[in-house]
Amino acid sequence: MSTEAVTHPTYGNWRRPRRPGLGPLGLVGTFGVFGGLVITLLASLISLYAALVVLVPTVLFLVPLAVRTQDGRNVYQLLALRVGWRRRRAKGAHLYVSGPLSARPGGRFRPPGLLNKVTVSDGRDAYDRPFGVLHHPARNLYTIVLGCDPDGGSLVDADQVDVWVALWGEWLARLAHEPGLRGASVVVETAPDTGTRLAHEVLPRIHPDAPDAARAVMEEVVERYPTASSEMHTYVTLTYGVPPGQRLKKEDVIADLAVRVPGLLSGLVAAGGGAAYPLTAERIAEVVRVAYDPAVAADVLNARARHGGTGLEWDDAGPAAAVETVGSYQHDSGVSRTWLMTLAPRGTVRSSVLRGMLEAAPGTRRKRVALVYRPIDPATSARIVESDRRSAQFMATSGRGMVQARAASEVRAAEQTAAEEAAGAGLVEFSLMLTVTVDDVAQLADASVAVRNLTAASRVLMRPADRMQAAAFSCTLPVGVLPWEQTLIPHELQEAL
């Protein structure tokens, strides 16, 4: 009798984008070095004192660019973050009050911060299914939200999981060919089960003449089931922009998105997304409302089960009050803290690498994990992979010892990426954000320990989004907020820094 070894597929080969320029200086710093040297040489023809007058400011300017933290930020970026936080505090922008007692007209509870100017419209796709469209007027972006119930990996063969991963990669690669697509995100939200849905399913079906023992068993199941279970929701957001030079009406954009929704849903179903469906404007408002006020989650489920909907509008989905601090974001009945990924898992990983992070964490009210994707068009992808390939080959031939061994591994990864891109694979930039919501500030310390354990098990390095907790909280909501679209400095210039 012979046994056959079972091999589980592994994944990985992601690489951090390499900055152009000399070492940690970046492109701007490199131009500063060469420009400073040229000006210093010209000044030295006049006198040594003139050369020093030029050299000292140049060095003082370049040193903060060369000093970087573990996540790649230089001193200027850290200073800009602190200055921006102090300016917001001085203006009172870290405080938010809405409703009838606020100074805003109308007395509505609009979401704060990056979502304050967002509007929501209704549309119908090719199958006459309603879906909501969020319009971000500051950047003229439009977002659709898709919901799905993934099949999960329990009792599933490794070959089937590998097929799902391949189809998910194909779906992401197709996004690069979506006209006008600016970015996408996958938000997985977990929370303790309130038991409302089970109660509405079981209790009305108990026969009035049922035996007392049977009735007691069913009521005990309904009472104790939520203590050992959790609810999980998965949302996929797609954010589109209007092509430059075109002035399209909102109705035209919604009509164009309605044609794309069925194809996007079919791709999600094939990639293991289970039952996929577009979210209506009311459903989007409910998700945002519960995120800002977790205490109303049971009421929302109860109203939906009894009446088929809540009738909630976007203008009433925000909190009554919110306070942003350095390390937390307090909103109605919850206190949240958000972490940002600084380094993806090194080497190869298995398909279950994020399973622990996606599961419900004990002691938390709600938890959201957001994977943010930025598809890159095929022409830019070819240029990037060839540039990384040349840079990796240069580093492999310019060092010795262990440095050369690590550089050789970089060469193999770059060569594989270039070969896959040439065969038709897509190139996607991605990041990960995690938000944990608890009942009060005292529980944040325990939540931070739990998150640290989860990230360690997933081999993901993360840091708290200090001094930008409110914006990071909005980015983890399924509303299509893309971080690179909300910065004052263009994304291309940030890469040069």
C-alpha cells in the first residue's frame, strides 16, 4: 500500500514598489543631491565661504529626506502629519456635532469628515435590481457597493481553494480594464451575533400547542446561541471617476454603472463569493449607521425582519457626536481605533493567512478588515515590472555576502512578476486597514493586544493610524473612500518623495 503526499498551494511574490532615486532619498532627494553638488562646485569657484553657504542648507534639507521610519515615511511627512493634526485641533475640526442641536441647517445626522458632502442616489441594473450609487463631489467619484456571502474554506478541497484564488486574481486583473475605475476595496465586517435573526426565524414558528419541554429547549437555544456565534458581512466597493474633459450627468453615470453590475457580480460568484448582490441606498445607510452607533445593530435587524426595511436615509446615517483624538475615534456608543499595514507577509503564505484576522475578535463590539486595491493599467504595469527587474539585477550584482543573497531572492521575484505580467497577468497595488470598535476607551488597551496577536499570527506588520483616526475610520467603511484620492499632494509626487 502506498500513500500520496498532499501538497497545499502557497501564494505570495508581492513586492513593495521601489522608489526611484538614490537609496532612501527618493527622486526629489536625488535631484536635490546632484543639484546641490553642481551649485556647490560653481560657488567654490567664487570662494570657500560661498560653497559652504550653499552646501550647509542643502545638507540640512536632504538629511530629513534620508531618515525614514520602519513604514517608509521620512521626517517631512511626520512633521506634516503633526502640523495638520494641530491645525485641526486649533480649528475644532476634531469635534463633530449633528442633529437638531447642531448649528447645521436641517437638523439631520449626516456622516462627518470625508463623507459629509457625499450624496446617494438609486439606480437599477440590467436585471431591474435596485442599487445605490455614492457620489463624492470633491473628486467627482462614483461608488457602487456589492454584498456577497463567501462560501468559506471549511471542508473544501485545496484544489478548489486554489481555483477560487486564481479566479479572484483574474477578477482583480479585469479591474485594470474597467473604464474609469480608480480603485476597489473588500471590507469584511464581523460582530457578535445579536440573536435577532434567529429569534425572528424560530419563535414565530413554535406551535401554540407544543409541549412545554420542546418550547423550553427552543427558547433556550434562541437565548444562548448568540453568546457563541458571530455575524460576518462582506462588501466589495468599486469607485469610478469621470474621464477628464467630459462632463457627464449623474443620470448618465448611473446608467453606465447599471450595465456593469451584472458582469461584476458574476465574477465574484465564480471566485467563491457565494450569493452576490448590489446594495441599495437604504442598505448602505444602515451599514454606516451601525458602524457609527453599534448599539442600534439589533434595532436595525429587528426593523428589517419585521417591516422588510428601515427606511433609513443617508442624511441620517451619521453619528450625533464624534470626537477624534490622537489614538482613537469616539462616536456615539462606540470607540474605534484603526491600524494601517506597513509590510505584507514576507515569503510564501497559504490561503488561510488572514483567517484569524477576519474572524470575530472576543471583547470587541465590531471589527472591520478592509483590503484596498489600486489596479494599474497594462501599459504602466509593463513599465513598472521592467523597472523593478532592472533595479533588482543591479542590486544583486553590487553587493556581497548576505546582501547579495537577499538581492538574489529579489531578482527571482522580479523575474517571476515580469514573466507573469508578460503572460497577461495584471498588476495591482494593495494595502490593508483594520478597525476595531469597543464600548469605551478603557477597552482599547485590550483590543490593541488582541490586534497585535492577530497581526503576528498573520505575519502582517501594522501601525496605528495616529492623528488621522477619523479619516482612517471612513476608509474602512464600505463607501468607496480611496486614501490616495483624498490627499493634497498627488500620488505621483508622493512616490517621488
